[in-house]
Amino acid sequence: MNVKKLKLELNALLGDEARIRTDAFERELYSTDVGSVPFAHRLFETTPQLVVQPQTVDALIKVVRFASAEKVALFPRGAGSSGLGGVVPTKKGIALDLSALNSILELNREQKTITVQTGTRWSAIEAAAQQEGLSLRVYPSSFFSTVGGWIASGGYGIGSFQFGHLKEQIESIEMLFPAGDVRLFTAADKEFALFFGTEGQFGILLAATLRLRKMPEQVLPQLLYFGGVDAALTFVTELIQSKIRPYHIKYLDAHHLKEVNKQMGEALYAERDAVLVALESHDAALPFRQFAKNRGIAADEYLARYLWHERLFPMKRRSTQPTLLACELIMPLRYVAAYLNRARWITKRYGLDLQAEAHMLGETDALVLLSFLSDVRDSWRYLAHLALVPRLTMLGIKQGGAPYNLGIWNAPFITHKLDPQILRAYRAYKRKVDPCTILNPNKFFAVRTRWGVIPDLLFTPSLFRLLIRGASLFTPLMARSGEEHHHESVLEKTLYSCVKCGSCAAQCPAYAVTHDDALIPKNKLYLAKKLHEGGQVSMQEAEKAFLCLHCGLCREVCQNDLDLVAAWEELEQRLELQFGRPDRAIREFVSTAEDSPAYWRCVHAQEV
């Protein structure tokens, strides 16, 4: 169906129940996630035909039923904080922005439960829970991501050592299927587990009821240094075998602490492998200190507390290389040390400094995150670094690991994530509930490009692995070439250093008032990048960049502590030279903001 007809029919169907966006730039904003894959738009139709942001559940159901009847592909998304293409369109269709479905429907203090809509951010849930003396059991390090996103794509995070996977903390979920029918599933239902980690293949989450806990009176983080990864993880294994039950256990390598020192501008941390342990009572802290005595070197308490605070900013970096690349796997704890030692040796051949961390998921497994820095502007070098990511994934698979997410770019590893019986069951369920492949087509189960059979074959598991092995023979040489960009303006540095995590969207008053994605700070930087690289910018796109209160709230939650207010000033200066200053639009925006309850909620939240 062509765009004009699609828009006319959806406007007639939805009226004021949804925002429909057809502007080229606004649609382009939905063509990416936090990952930077330069050739993605050549392989897939990544820009949706239009974007629909339902304001009500009824509107969402209407869109899904319409898409099913007309065989139009749907690509749901929340905060878009993943990096493997899980929310990126692959063919012509509709991007479904679920961020406006963000209500807290019920909080039951006695039962310690909370029911929320799919677009609710974890930060908002925790804030509401704390007002009643309650707290989340587990939550993602991407604290401003949405409930629907984490249920679909992950489920392991902060608190998983004590409480386990997210699905063990949820009483019920309400799912919308591609045919338009709605069903409620409880943890006792056989189909309940199908919707966790399957990346929106079977249905769209409408709401979830989560179990909460009494808010801990305090958190007592402890940091210990060790002589290397083997010693650190031996300590972790012994701690797990003891009777001490921390809330969370995290391993950090020496390069991680070196990076923290760089961020802080002084050598506060010993640049050694370390373990961060979060305890929630003095009764637990005392035996832990006795246990840790003579096993590691204890850091000062304030250093441990700072790292615990920084758990919500996992992408923070300081470097002339602004593009973050990462590999994430679930792996048996006993193999993690060997894997990290081998991975470090490989990345040194590429001239890279590898940063590693591991979150303990219980007695036997860990969620391992490897990351390193590159520069997407240095094309050949960046492609070599990009090819290293699946190589590190393959290395982890050899050590008994499995990719944490699939999306597009990890889809060739699906047989290593899911055993054959489960994979057959998933495929059968997909055929049953989505026979026309309306939801998130051409990813997860198998990749289908816009070019047909030959490119598709490259993403089959056996050939993909062969290509990665072949690439490893020459990419280390490509990876060592390149230039660094030292003389950059504030705006230039900012637009390439943004990790697109979406934290700013949750705090931005301009977005809260308008629900216009073009006003989100990370998307303003997308516009700035387009302008900087010589792309076409329209008067309408330029005008929206001025609709900003310059409040600085975006900087307060920025992963990389970017000087965003200075960047906005520079962007406005550049746009004013080219288009003039839209004073009338600015006045109308300020007036609208001051009349908006959403704006004043933002203001009062900062006063508390």
C-alpha cells in the first residue's frame, strides 16, 4: 500500500487517538537504534513508510487489526535502547511508537504489586514505588528504557543475582496478537514464558503486573581489588558458595577503572580487576567483610558508592574515539575468566583497549559485556572493528556462552541461543499467531534483505560464521589505520559522542509537552549530524531545533556528560545563519509549555 493511501486510511480510522507522522525527517528518526551500522539502509528498508504513536490502547488495537487485514508490516518500539536492530524496520511498513502508552494503572501497597503500560519507563516505576515505601526487585542498567522493551529483549539486570530473571518478578502480562485479539497470561500459563526475550515476534505487550519488594533501608556497596581476572572470579565463586547473599555482584576489569579515573580527572581507583558487591543490611555487610578479609584489597567506601551510582550509566566514556561497540553474552561463570583472557588477546591485535564487566545471574551464570571504542567517521577502520563484534560472540559461544539478544545482527547465532526443541516450538507458535509475519519481519528467526537470495545466504548461520572467520585474517591490519579528530567544536564532539541511549527523552520537558520525537535531545543531535555532513535540512526541521527550554535536564542524565546546552546554542547559531530565527514559533512553544501540566510536573520533580 502506498504512503498516501496508508495515511488517509489510518487518519480516518484513528482520528485524534494517535499521532501519525509522514515527514521524511521524523520517519528517518525511527530507522536506527543505538547501534551504528553504516550499511544497514542498503540491506533493508530501514525508514518506515510512516510512524504511528497511539495515544490509547484502543487505537493500538485498531492499528494492529488494520495492518493484519492489509498485510502491512509493523515494527513496535519503546525507547529504542538496544543496538542489534531489534526495533529497526527491515521492509516497507509502520513504525509503532509505544512511548505514549506509559500510564501506571495500579499500585497495590499491600500486595506489593504495580500494573503499568508497555511504554512506562523503569525510572518512573521505581519513583512511584518509592512513594509507597516499595522498590523494584530487578531493573535494567538502561534505567530509562521501557517495560515492553526489556520484557521483549532482555530480562537480566541489576538485582538478578538475588531475584533471578525478570519473568520471575511478573505476575501477569496482557498481550495484543497480530490478529488484534487481546489475552491475559499469568505466570502459571504455559505460554507466559514465550513473550520474554523473543523480541516482539509473537505479540505486543499492553500491560504488565510486576511484583515489588519493601524498599531497602540502605545499600552498602563494597569494592575489592584483585591481581587479575582469575583471582577476581575465584573470589566471586567462593562468595556465591558461602552463605552470604548479596543483592548484586559485578566484576569490573582494570580498564574499566582506568576509564573511571579518566572521567573523574584523577587517579582515585587502583587500575586493577575488581568486584563490586551490593549488600542491603549491616547484618549482611559484617560477615561479608570477614569473608573478604585477606581475599582482596578493600577500596574506600566512597569509591564503592560512586561505582554503585554509576551502574545506571554503563555507556559512559571519555575518548577521542566516540563510537561505542559492544558484545553481550550469557555464559557459565566457570568459563568467564578464560573467555576474557582470550578476548583481550584478540582485541590487542586490533590495537584496541577492551573494557569488560560481568553481572552474576545466580550460582552458575554471568551476563558478560565487552566494549571498545571506535570512530564511525573512519569508515574502513570502523568496519574492521564492527567485524570484531561477531568474532567475540563466536569466541564466547565456544566457551559455552550464548548471545543475550538477537535482533538482526545476531540472528545467525539463534541456534546457539535456543536449543532445537525450543526453536521448533517458537517457529510453530509464530506460524500460529502471526502467519503473515506482520510483526518484526526479516529478523530474529532469519534475516531477509531487500536484495533476495544471495545476500540472505550471507546471514545463514554456517556461512555467516565462515565469513567472520575469513574477515579475522585481514581486519586487524585495517583496524590499526585511521585518524583522530582533535580539533572539534562542542557541537561536533557532542553529535559523535552521543550513544543514543535515550535517557534524555525521559527528562526533556519539551518532549513531555509535545510528544514530538524531533525535540528529543538525541534526535536533535541526529539533525545536527545531518547538517554537519552536508545533508538536506528543511525549514520545518530547523524550526523544531529551536523549541528548547535550555533547562539542562538532558545533561544531568547524559551517559557521557556531554555539554548539551552549549551544543544547542551552537546548533541554533548555525541554523539561524541559514534559516533565520523562528521567534514566533519559539513564543508559541514557550506559551504552550507554560500552560502544560506535563511541563510543571517536570519543574516540580526537580524541586523535590
